[in-house]
Amino acid sequence: MDFLLDNFVALTVTGLSLGAIYALVALGYTLVYGVLQLINFAHSEVFMYGAFAATWTVYAMGGRAGASTGAVIGYLLAALVAAMAFSGLIALLLERVAYRRLRKQNAPRLIALISAIGASFALAELMGLRDKVADFLGLGETLRPYVRGARNSSGFPEIIDTTPLFTLGDYDVTNIDLLVITSALVMMLALDLFVARTRFGRGIRAVAQDPESASLMGVNSDRTVQLTFLLGGLMAGAAAVLYVVKIGSIRFDTGFLLGVKAFTAAVLGGIGNLRGALLGGFVLGLAENYGSALIGTEWRDVVAFTLLVVILLFRPTGLLGESLAKART
Amino acid sequence: MSDTTTEQTGASHASRRSFRERVAGLPKPVKIVAWVLLAVLLYLLPIINPPILTTPDIDFGGVLLTVTLYVLVALGLNIVVGYAGLLDLGYVGFYAVGAYGVAVLTSQQASWPFLLALPVAVLAALVSGVILGAPTLRVRGDYLAIVTLGFGEIIRLIAVNSESLGAASGIPGVGTPPSIELFDVPKLVWDGGVASVNVDDTSTFLLFSVVDLIPYYWLTLTVVFLVIWADIRIKASRVGRAWEACREDEDAAELMGVPTFKFKLLAFAMGAFIGGLSGALYAGKQGFISPNSFLLLFSILFIAAVVVGGQGNRWGVIVGAVLVAYLPERFREFTEWRVLVFGIALMLLASFRPQGLLPPRRTVRARKLEERLGALQEGGDRRA
């Protein structure tokens, strides 16, 4: 208890930056659920692939500690573009391979979930076996620095040195905390505007509300579903960059736990609700930090899982409990 | 008789249908003899050590034991997923409760005999099923899947973080079933197509030790037979029909006077019971357990066994479990690809054969009926 009170500000700031990452990943769950009523269980893998894309990009550009500010910004932008592109691509691929056929057949939702679980495990293992795959393709030697130690974590080059910017209470808020929280907020604002203001966003909302009427009104529902997956993938890519910047490493099976937590955040805020995902992410990040300060860090994941179970049992519609369809500007 | 009717109904399905009808039409004594023969063959399998089936790199008896444990788990999960239609992604949790129950009672906190600890551990698994089921079963469909996944992970994390449960390093020295050394059974050795008896390599009937896993296999196989028998009885009863009704349409079942919640809870409890039983047997065989034996991955492999085989058909899920457990051991050089292959297989199955390899008869019948209705409608349209 004393520990919680003594470090309240520190726990709050780190909780918020963790929550911002959860929220960005949660957007992918929430968008797809809002449109298709489907838990895209493999979304966590989309995130994980983005994190690897970011790591590889910075590595390939030769980024390392002590680079000038301009270079760091360049690295980060390149990593962001690469991660978003790769994640978006994986998300589109996922839609095509794991879901399209099931959607056309109007398959039961449980079958779709099983397909998603299969896709998630296949993607994670593919990354975990990338050294073997590269050897199999005869590229093992050329790609060695990228595929080496496939089952261990890959470190993200430490291009940013953590420097305290200002002091809040007795905690020094670092540049990384600030970067993570503000970029997450900017991304989310952009997505919110996109869905609320543009033609494509209107299409998404229309399909979420009533797919049949939407297609009668001239919305190409296939295209819209693809767009939804793509948007989710882009957000996951952005989250992936922030994740590797904050945490510093990524592993082929990191996706699972983070995915479950992001899903918890999505449900917490009200699944299908974009602003709910933001709120849910922050609440979850804070709850995890406070909870582990209270009962011990080793119980951190238990706190998240318990929160998930309790929310689903008592308020399955979440805190804001609203669907994508009803989202207004 | 049956041959003439099948010939009339169609050529492509003739062989399959006539096989089923022929089996069903056999006189009862013949059926019983066939069953007994099959059972005897299964019991003798590790002794016979058949050349192609046997695993070159690893003890065949141990592999058969793993396979039977998977079959047991799949039978239990089939009740939950296949009969009652509740997707449970945390099934490994009950398996863990059973295993930890035995380990704690025989080694960590007390030194009970295995046979006394087993029923208590299994009962604990059953109670945990009721405790988890009572609140969660009000949630439906894919939310239920996520809640059970959460519970499965919570159970594992509690084991990792509790000193009294051995924490991350687990519990060593788990008790074994009591041994009665009656006689030695020599194994066969194959050279080309010729079998000879190897007198040096023997299994002692019912000596449970780490060196020889075959007695564990016999024990587990017996449990599997008992569970199959119970499964057949329950499936054919009012309870089985109530489960199917819940699965097909919960609201309609409720309106027809089926107390769906009670029956779903019963399915959950029975599933937990069987899961706990296999966990307890696993702990006895392993002699040592750690939280790493209860990762979410295993829940997914169990689900894979049920879905691949054909959820709702006990023979189907047995086939699925045998495939999931046996293939990676037989082709051990590919073990590391196993999860990748299962992931892809799940995806492909969901897209192209969602009912599994051996779907239950009722599903097949329902699909045929639908096809016939479709054909009739098309015909009607053409005439109009």
C-alpha cells in the first residue's frame, strides 16, 4: 500500500503509456468486431509482425545508440512506415486466408474463432521458426542477422537515450513516455476523424449497422471489410513501434499476452467503440500497474485476466457500451 | 438385403453407408467378440510393437500412454465442445487441477497413497468446473471462449506464483499407483516381417515405475474404456439430448422446457471431471509436474484434437486425439513444426471441412437433408 502511494505518479505515467499501446492494438479488435462481430484472435500476431518489421528496419539502417536527433527521427519514421505497412499487409492477408471463405459461407462464429486461433498459432510459429524457414529457402546465410535466435527475444536498437523531460510529483517523465502517449493519442484522433468524417468511414459505419442495407445503398461490403482489417493492421503497426521503443525487445510469442490484454481493453471500453478502446486501454494499463504495486508484480497478468473475466461477467457491454454503428461525430 | 437398398439410393455413398449398416446389422454376440478382440489388441499393442506403427526414436509404450491421455482429454472436451457446444479454451486448467491435486496430496503437502489422492484430485477438478462454470456459463458464444481462456491462464499463473504449489519449478516426487508384481510379459522384436520374442526386454504386469510406462498405458486404457462406456450411456440419455438441444438452439431449448443452464453446467462439470482424471494420471506417470506442462498451447492442441476429429462424434475425436498426439512422436524430427502444422490445419479445416474428419451422424444427416431441400427448391424454380 505504501509502495503504491509513494510511487503513485510513476505508476500512473507508466500505466498510461502502457495503456496507450494496449489501446492502439485494441482498436484492431474493436473495428473488426464492430463490423463483423468476430473476435480477430490473430490480431495479436499482426502486432507482433509489425514489431519485427520495425526492429529489422532500424537494424538494417544501422541505427544504434548515440545517433543525432535528426537521424533518430528518420529511423523512427522509417520504422513506423515499415511496421504499419507490414502489419497492414498481414492483416489483409489474414482476412483473405482465414476469414473470407467463412464469411461467404455464413459459417457459425465459433468456426471463425477456431480459424482465427489456427491463424494466430501458425503466424506466431512461422516467426518462431524463421531461421528454419530461411534455411529451407536457402537464404539462411544472407538473412542470418535477422533470423538468428528465432525463439529468443530480438532487441530493438537503443536509438533513443531515455532522458527525463520534466518532473511530475517526484517522478521524472521521460521522453519515451511522452512520445508513446502523444503518438498514440494522435493516431487515435486520426482514426476517429477518419471513421467519423470520410466516405470510407461512413461505409464502415454503414456496414457495421446493417450489412445488407449498406450493400443495397452501394457500399462495397467486401472492400469495406478489407479496409477495416487494414485500418486495424495500421494501428497495430504503430502500436508495435511504440512497444519496441518502450519495452526494447520483441519475441515471436509476445503477441499472445499483449493481444489478450488489448482485447480486454477493447471489451472494457465497450467492444466496437473506438473511444471505448482508448478509455479501456488506459484503465487497464493503470489497473495493472496499481494492482501489481498492491499485491506484487508477479500477479500483474492475473490482474489483467481477472479484470477481463469480471468485465465479461458483469458488464459485457463495457464501460461506454456502444457499437461502431452508433458512433457519431 | 442392405446391399440392394444401398445400390438403389446412389453409387457414390454406397460403400460408406453399407459399411455402417453392415456393422449395425451384425448380431450382438459377433459385435461383442469384435469389441473384445479390438480391446485385447489395443492392450497388447506395446507388447507386439508393430514395425511401421512403432516409434523409432522413443519408447513406444510411452508414446501410447501419451496418446491415450490425449484420447481421455479429447473425450472430456468433446462433452463440453461437441455435445453442449461450449467452446472452452481453458480446458488445460482442469487438467492442471487434477495433476496438481495428486501432486500436492502425494508429495508437496501430504504423503497420501496415489489411489486415495486420485479421487480427491478429480473431485477437486469437478468442483473447480462447477465454480468456474456457474458464473461464466451465463456468457455466450465467443465471449465464453475468451472467459475460459482467461480462467485457464489464471489457474496456471496461480500455480507459477504460489510457493505452496511449488512455484515455477513445480513439484517433484509425485506418488505412483500401487504396484502388484504378478508376472513378466516379454516383448516382440521384429526383423523384416518376422517376429521373435525378446526374453530380455520384459514388462512386469502392474509394476508402475519410471523405467517402464506400459503398465501406466494399461491403466489409462482401462480408464478410457470406462469413460467411453459412460459417454455412450450419457449421450443416448435424456441428458445427451438436452445437450444437443442447447447446442443447436439455446433459446428454443429453453422454451421447450430444457433447463439449459443446468445442463450446460453439468456438461462443464463432466468435462472438468474427465480433464482432471487425465491430469491426475499424467501426474502419476510423470512423477514430477511444473506449470510449463499446462500452457495455453495445450488447450489449443486439445481443441485441435476435437475439431480435427469431428466435434460431437466420440469416435471422431478419438481419431483426432490419436493424430494430434501420435504424429509428432512418430515423426520426431519434425516436432518443432508441430504447432505450425496444427495452426494451418485448424485454419484449413475451418474453411473446408468445419465438421471435422469424422463428423457425427446427425450433422451428416442434417446436411444431406438440406442438400435435398435445396435440390427440390431448384427443381421447383425450374418448373415455374
